[in-house]
Amino acid sequence: MFIKMASVALIIFAIIVNVLDGKILYIRVFFENDFLTHVGLFFLLYSVIFYAWGALRYNVVTLLLFGVGLEVAQILTPSRQFSLSDLSGNLVGVLIGLAVVRGVRYLHSLRAG
């Protein structure tokens, strides 16, 4: 239950950080580099969402659509703009999350087997 609530909180946090102007929030999530911030945030989102709900394939698609939605929402926000770099950071973060989760599952299967 806690993991599911944490994943919802992370999704809300991602929306706030990506749509609102960073100068208003005065925060940088992981790094000063925007690309690495997106990689880190979407890696964390993927990992937490997987452990909350499972289903590797659907989480990848859902988070990629979520990342596209965040970037499109920025077009509608006066102080923000659409960025392919941010979108690619989202993709890389999800793919790293997928690789880590699969790796951990594989190691667990070796240990159990």
C-alpha cells in the first residue's frame, strides 16, 4: 500500500516539477543537468511503479506516454517549452529502470532456481 501511495506521489511530483517553472519551485531534482534530471526521475518513477503494480511492458508504454504528455503540457505553459532532450531523458530513464528491474528479477530467479 505504501509503495502505491509513493508512486502516486512521485507522479504528482513529476507533473509539478515538469509543468511549473523551476524558478518558482527553486528545486533541481537530481542534478543541475536537465537531461540527467529527467533520466533520474523517470528511472525512479519506473522502479517504484513496477514494484507497486508490476507489468513491465505496460509500465514502459504508460510512462512514455506520461513523459510525452508532460512535454506537450509545457507547450501550453507560458514559462516552459517542449524539449526533445527532456523527452529523450524520460525515455532513457524508463529504459534504465526496465533494465535494472529485469536484472534484479533475473538474479532472483538464479538464486531461487
